[in-house]
Amino acid sequence: MELDVLTEAIDRLVGTDPSGCAGAESVVELQRQLARLEAFATRAVAAFDTSGGWVPDGAYSASAWIATRCRLPQRHARRLVRRARHLSDLPACERAWSEGEITAAHVDAVASVRTDRTAEALSRDEAFLVGQATELRFSHFNQALRYWGQLADPDGTESSEERRRDRRDAYLVAGFGGLWVGRLTLDPISGAIVAGELGRIEQELFEADRAEATERLGREPAPSELSRTPGQRRADALVEMATRSKACPKGARRPGPLFSVLVDYETLSGRICELADGTVLSPGSLLRWLERADIERAVFGPDGRVEVGATARFFTGATRRALELRDRECAHPYCERRAEACQADHVHEYSKGGPTIQDNGRILCGFHNRLRNQRPPPDEAR
């Protein structure tokens, strides 16, 4: 029986020293074969679901049977059966998954954009999307998929954005022992505003904690030696946000979000409408913010250069802003840190005559910028 052969092969593999498969190519190959096995197992679940093999045991669904017999969380079992049912509508995904070119996460992502309104377009474009899945980092593929969904069903995308905004909710109540407990759910733009300011104040508190610990210890402190944990700093930052809000003079100008309008970017690189953290938005979701937002115009030239125009919000260092808008994240291929949290780096070192101009600049996070300056340096990202 095929399963006996598989079991014997796995027994032989797990009986060996894992360090023998610790090479880069081995790690990739193991993940590829794991994806193929998962694809086959999912097809088997689809057949099991269709056959009704779970009925004789009195289970009310295939997912309930799998959750019980395989000792899986109900949510996991339901997702497994749902994925199995989608495969019949996603033949290109099924083939690529069976060959180990994509994973279950890719299949779920494609299935999530399949609706009655997009089914025909997806049937036409599925092979193209699978091709993107085999070439792009997953986060970038997910962005491309969301843009595809906008183009395939613009009206449905706007309705979905409205439903997402309608889910906003917040509560903060006094709990046991006088502690306050709460929860926060915000739409992407509102969430980015709150998270951005909370993160900015948290960074202020972190710098203060590090300075205090450095003075106390006489050396650079380890994270565990700081006076507050990250969670405590976030809590204190939230209190500081409220304190600063209360101290704000009546009638003071309220800061608005900054929207960067990328002119001719679509011609060069395709449609873009997303937050700095990569969250894809529908154009309609921006409308309610336009009256209170600052607008920045960035013109992408045919040579890839970016000219940043004047805005209601003053920017020091237009060259850096151009690099942020052009690169949008750390240039290292193994990093996704967003540009605003990174450093501007010279491609050709300044100390060796490299000019401080856009053509000689790139965005690197602190870690990869420091890594680049090690001797001998690692392979360049670009």
C-alpha cells in the first residue's frame, strides 16, 4: 500500500541526523516535499468529504470527524475541509501545489478572492496568479492578489472596505482588582494612525529607558536590563497619548494623515493604493480622509527617479523621502522592514567618494546596514 511506502520512507528520514539536511538547498527541498505531501493529503480530504465516509460514525460533518479523530482544533479542521473543497475550482493552484511550487497559504489566499463576482475572471487569470506566487515573496504576492481583486470586482471591493470599517470597535472597562482591560479593532487607515503615534511615543520611552540603564550600568544594556518591558512601555505610551491629547490647546490644528500621490507610478509599475505597512486599500476608502489629510505629490520619471513635491507638511530631506517612496522597504532580499523605520544608505560609500544623491541611495534597516559594513561584507542586496 502507498501509505506503507511513505511511512517507511519517513521512518528512514527521521531516523537520520537532521544536521545532514541543514544545508540551504536541503531546507528548501524539505519544504517543497512537505507542500507536495500536504497537497495530496488535502485532495484525500476532499475525496473523504465527498464520499461521506464520516457519516457512519455519527459525525455531523467531515470537519467534526477530522477534528475528533485527528485531535485537531475545530478551526483547523474546518479550514482543512474548506481548502479541500476549493481545490476543484482552482486547478492551476492544485497542480502547482502538488508539484511543491506553492503552499497551502497561497491556495488559501487565492481562494479568499474567489466569489460569484470574480469566479469568471479568476478562471481566466488563475495561471497568471500562480506564476506570481512562484516568483514573489508571500507578502508581495498577497498585495498583488488584493490589487487583482480590486480590478476584478471594484464595486465588491468598495463594499468590502465599508464592511471592514463597520467592524471598528473599542472598549476599556474596569476589571478585577481595579485593573483596566480592553480591546481595540480599527480599520486600516485609523489603525495606522493610532499605531504610528503609539509606536512613536513608545520609541521615545525606549530611548529614555536605554539612556537610564546605560547611565546606571556604565555600558550598553541588554533588553532584559531595561526598567520596563515592551508591553509596559506600550501601556505607558497609551497613557502618554491621552495625557498629550488632554493638554492640547483648544482650537489647535489637528495633524492629518499624509497621503502620497504617486504620479505615473501606475504607468511604470502598476496600480498602487496601500498604506506604508503594505496594507492594500480600495481608492474609495480614502475619500472620507481627504479633507483633513496632507497631500504629497511624488512624480516617478521614466528613469525611476522620484521628485517629491511640496506638501502641507514640511519635510526635511526630500532626497530621503524620494528613497522611501521608491524602495518602500529595506532593500535586502531577506527583509520586509518598512522604509520609514529604516536608514538611507549610500550604495557606493560616501567615504570613498560616493555622492549623496538619489541614484546612489537605497533604504536599509539598521541591522542590514550594519551587516553591510562588516568585513568581509556579505553579498550585496542590489
